Amino acid sequence: MSERILITGASGLLGAALGLGLARAEHNVLGIRRSHPRSLPFPETCLDLLKFSELDALFAGFRPTVVIHAAALSRVLDCERQPAEALLQNVKTTAQLVQWSHAYNAYFLSYPLIRSLMDSAAALPRPICQHQLMSTARRNVMPRMLSRDSRPR
């Protein structure tokens, strides 16, 4: 059965690689990017993830069965210089995507942008290396991600 897979950060390294593999496996993939247009073998839309009303409409129209959240403010120096922006993009957006995934009974997958849970609003997200994450996702996550047995009940 083909899944409807929504990928945020579709123009980034991880999002593009996952989208390519899933599109080749004949899943219905829709990518979201904020900028950085690329020639990808799956449909994509340009959308700011902080515009929740537009994102809500996208969820309602596409009705994903799987959501892969690969978008983030990932440069450590940018996060340190703009902690409020990092909090919005890396935490608030992720929380909203989790809520919509739950509402649409979609499987949610997000790579660990935050090394440890934040104890206070002053704590900064600590991104990990995307290369390390991508190799882990290829080995461990992708084969199980589309298995109906691994979907939360």
C-alpha cells in the first residue's frame, strides 16, 4: 500500500534523500521547503512552517499518513545568535506538526535536533550532524518507517 508522505525540509540534505528514496518506492511524496529550490523527483511546495494556517490547509488537503520533519534552523551559531527564532523553528513548529500528525493519525518521524530536552526557555537547541543522522535513518528508520506494524496504535 502506498503511503502519503509529507516531508518538511525537502530541499535539504536529509529531506531530499528521504524523498527521493520514498518516491522511487512509489509512495505519494509531497515536500515542503522554505527556500532553496531544487529539481526533485517528487512534488514540493514553498511554505513557511511558521504560517500555521497555511500548513493546516496543506494537512487537510494532502491528509498525510506519514510526516517526516527534516526542517530546522540547524546551524549552531545561528541558533546562538537568534535563540527566539531557533525556539520557534525547532521547537514550536515540531510541536505543532506532532499535534497535526496525531489529529490525522499519521506516523510522525523527526530527527533529533535537540540533544537534550530543554529545561527552560533559555536553553538552546543543539543540532547534530546531518550526515550521521542520514546514515542512521537509512540503516534503521526507513525500513521500519513504512511498516504498518510500527505505526502507533
